[in-house]
Amino acid sequence: MTDGHNDIHEAVTPTNGQLDYSQWGSEKLLERVTLLEKELRDQNARYEILAQERRTSSPPSKPKRSRSIRQFDPSKYSTRLIALKFAYLGQRYNGLEYHANNNTRYPTIEEELWKALDKAKLIFPTPNPALEEGEPNWEGCEYSKSGRTDKGVSAFGQVIGIRVRSNRPLETCGPESEPVNGMGNVEKSGSDVESEVDTIPQAQPTFDHIKDEIPYPQILNRLLPAQIRVLAWCPSPPSNFSARFSCGERCYKYFFTQPAFTPTVGMEESLPDKDPRNRRREGWLDIEAMRQAARKFEGSHDFRNYCKVDPSKQIDNFRRVIYSSDVIEVNVGEGGALGYFSLPEYQQFHPTSNTNNFKDADNSSAPDVHPRPKIYAFKIRGSGFLWHQVRHMVAILFLVGQGLEKPSVIDDLLDAQKNPGKPTYDMADAAPLVLEECKFPDPGLQWVHLGDYTGNEAGIRKAAGKGGGKHGLGGAVDELWRVWHKHKIDEILAGSLLELVVRSPEDRSVNDQTQRSEKGSQKSLRNLDSQKVYQGGDAPRHVGKYAPILERPRMETVDTINTKYLNRKGLDPPERKGAPATIAE
């Protein structure tokens, strides 16, 4: 074998720096492969021995320090009752209120709020064995809310009352700040928020209830999703404060566009008045008629035909006071690509009409050289609202705006003697509705806003530096800008694409031959005989032949609905519950 080995080495001697295997026989090639495999195994064995020696000779690595858990003792802290004002975009939330055992696709606003308060150890709820770990628990927190918004509804001025942990030293606490019993756990080396706010207050000569206090909005905004922002807090609400029962006025806005939807070319929908001078294309709303109808809501009225009845509450008094009700134009500045509304076939009125297509709805004489869809809002202020009341009111206003109902239908539905049973109709979409403001009787609540740096400035600077302030990285302005910017880019792209499609060669030919095209298409389109009804969503609904509201089937009266519920549950009639409802929409 030694001779064979030498023969291999002789045969593989490189010439010109390279091996020449072309003259090798199969036997020698197999021997060469066997030799190389043996050398590779020997080399790997040597490397493994060296690695083992290094591992045994090196000092052992230090074990990772585990997080130490210590008990959080609420008895060492004072508490105080405060009010929080916050806003949220509700399209991706299942409403404000959390309901146990109600699994939904989206979380509720209360779930997100409770998680932030609990993680920051700002609340000490009384343990409830009936609730699972992590479920919202407001027991012992004196929690109250001004309005209960439903799925998809937003709020810009929601208010809650709640008892929270305070920096106020125990030695200076009065009855307002008695500690709340309960136990919890907090990780000593946990998140920045927990370590930041988990400091036992020390005795101080004087305590400023604003400057020395925990910066509640900043702390919570660092833990809440970007669509939920705490805007302000009130350090000294009345001792008997309830965000629900102390609230004296609520203001809602319902946004919509003009036109409500894009007109179909050739579909010469018009108002009941067939006078050619008053022709109005489908999609365009009669804003002035809507304003006339909206003002009829003002005053004290019975709104049983403008709400959804909840028999479990056994309410039999549906009278509510509306302070103001109007349709206003919302100034959102220039925006959107939709310049195709300057084309004759998309304008509000037919070119033969004497009406100025470019005149504003408020009868302004100034023409709009570059018409764009405008934004309007139904704005309503009242002491309290029934369940889904605003959305029912808006649905009827849209029917008036489309010319399907006269403004007088508002009076007919407000007359409970004449119409004790609610006609069947769909309420407006939830997404455009906003709880704009909750007002409290004089002297009102004294708010410390997110941008007011009169609070715990050291804590605010620390919180704002890590997010949660008004400006800066992670601040409310930056977070909401990101939300707005994303949707604005979506709007620009969709609007530009829509503009491109409308102005394609086919539509330009329609523009050049408007009269001939419209005459040829009207007959076929009208044969569809399906009325489009706008309800606040992204597109109108086809309802077939439209049936006037007062000619539709009626629901059972309130008394019948309440009685059937009691009989079904086997309950005795309770005391009348006619107090104004404050958990609207």
C-alpha cells in the first residue's frame, strides 16, 4: 500500500501549479478520493479537540439575571378622583363599552384604556372572582363615562371619571385621597412606564396638586394605541362627580360629502318637482332642505320614532331637549383630485337649468372655479340622547336631502300621538358619527391639557422624551399625523385613479357629445327602476321602488315591546324609567 501511496503522490504532482487528472486510471482516482476523505476526517478531529480544550479552559459565563418580582402595595399610595378627556377613532373598535363574554373581532375602547391604566398601576380595582385575569374591572375605581359610543363611532371629547393613584404624600392626604386596598404585582425591572410611575411618594413641605402630580395624559398615551389619545385631565372635579349624570350637554357631528355619491352619467334623477329648471342629478343633496328639516328637531320632543328601543331598560319617556340642530359646511381646505365634477354631466344641475352649478349651498354668489366635493356635517347639541338617536335623525335628513321626503316628515315622526309606532327604516352608517364634546354645568371642569406644561415638569419631560407628550417622537401630534397621512395618501391615490377613469377617452367623447349620449342612455338606465338611497356609507343602496316613510309598515308601540319583554322574562313591571338617557349612540 505504501508503494501505491507513493505512486499517487508521484501522479498528482502538479504541473504549472495545477493537478492533471486526465491521465489517471479509475483505480488511482478511487485511491485518491479515499486518501482525501481520510485527511478530512483527521483534520476535523483535530479541530474538535482544540475547541473542547478552549471550552474547558475558559471561565464560565455569568447567568442572566432574572427579573425580580416584588409585591405592589396600594396602601402605600394615596388616590384621587379625576376626570380624563380623551379622543379616539372608532372605526376599528367595537364601541366604547366592554361586555364580558362578548367575543368580537375588534377590541373595545374600554379594554385598551383599562390595560393602560392597569399596566401603569394607576388604578387599584377591587378583586372580582367572576372576572378572568386581564378582563376590565372597574369595581372600586368610581368609574363613570359621559357617552357610550357604539361600534365604529368616534369621539373627540369623551370624558370619564375615575379614582387613580396619586403622588400626594399620605401624611397630607384628606378624605379625598384615602388609599384603596388591594394587591398587585409589578416587575422591578419592567417597562419604562412601570419603573417611572412606581415611586412611593415622600413627605413634602407642600404639595401642588397639579405641578407635583403624576402626568396622567403623558403616561397613558405611551401605552395606548395611536388611535386613542388622552387630551386633558381635571385635577379637582366635584366630590359627587359622575361623568354620566353630571354632564349637562353633549354635542355630536355627523360628516358627509356633497355630492353624497358620484352621479351616473345619463341618469337624470331629479327632485319631485319636475320643472326642468330645478333638475338635480342623483347623488347631489339639497342642503337647504336638510337645514330646514334639521332645525325642526330643536326644542323638547318625543323621539320614540328616532331611536332603537331597548326593552331591558323599560324606558317609557322618550322626551329629550335639543338645544341646536343644523347642517354646516366643514372647511377642510383644498384637497382631493376630483376635478371631474367640473364636467357638465357630473354637475349638480342639468346645463339647461337656470341654477348656478358653482354656487355654494349657503347661497353665496361667488362661483367655485375648480369645484370639488364639499364636506358638510349635521351638528346637534342636546342634554341627552336615546339609543341610536342621532343616526336615525341623520337617516331621515338624507331622505329629505335626496328629495325622497319633504321636511314636514320630521314633524310627523315627532308626533307620537299621530304615529305611536315607528315606521320601519334603516338608520345611517356609524363611521361618520363623532361625539365631539361633553359639557358640564358652570363652573365646569378645569382641564389641564396635554400641552399645558404647568404640571409635573420633570415627569412630563421624562414622559415626553419617551413618547406620550403633545409634540416630539411618540407625541400625540406625531402619532395622529401618521394616522392622517396614511389615510390622506390613500385618498390621493384613489381620487387620482377615479379622475383617470372618468376622464378616459370614452368619457371625453361623452363630454363632447353630451346631449346625444344622455338621450341614448336615459331610457335603458331608467328601466332599472331601482332607487338609490344614501345612508352615510361609502355607496348608496338600491331599494327598488321607494316607499314613503309614513306609508311603510309600523313597529309595535313602546308599551307593547316593554310588556312582551317582561312577560318573556317573567318579571314584574318596574318603576318608570323616564329620566333622560345619557348613554347615546
